[in-house]
Amino acid sequence: MPTYISLLKLGHQGVTSIKESPSRLDAARELLRNFGVEMKDVYLTLLAVSASGNVTSETLRAFREDEYRDVVGAIQPAGEHPAFAAAEAVRQKLVESLEELQRALRRD
């Protein structure tokens, strides 16, 4: 039986809904099974590109399916990330400073 390897790249919608990708993978595996196709292994890759001289290389970090599910499961929504909270605090201080400046300008 022939074996095929497919490189699938996430589009914008796929990236923004990455948390749902394990269930989409399960649905794809079931759909392919209905056509007599066995999905043997799934790897998530992280891309690093380098170039020197006339040679360009592309290196992909591959994660086994169990690792992939762990990686996706560990992703925090942006609003829950500590950096987001810090940025929001800075934004709020800027808004307050601008409002204070506007009040001061109105008084003059």
C-alpha cells in the first residue's frame, strides 16, 4: 500500500481557532477512514528558515500527535496571558493620562 506525506499549512482562520484543531484532526481521521485511508502519524511543525550563499534550507521541528495535542492544549487565550494584563494596565494609564490632559486643556 502506498504511503503519502502531506504538508498542511494553517491559514488565518486555522491559526485563530488553533484550540479546535485536535477535534478537526479527529474528524478528518474519521472521514479518511470512511474512504479506506489510514492516517498513520500526525506531526505539528515549527518553521525555521535560514540561508547562506547559494543554499537555502528549511528546518521543521516535528511533534508527534500526542506532543501536538499537549502543545495546543497549553495555549492560553491572549486575554489570559500575563503580558496581556500588563499591556492592558499600560493602556489604561495612557487613557487616564490623556483624559487628565484634556480636562486640563479645557480649564485653560
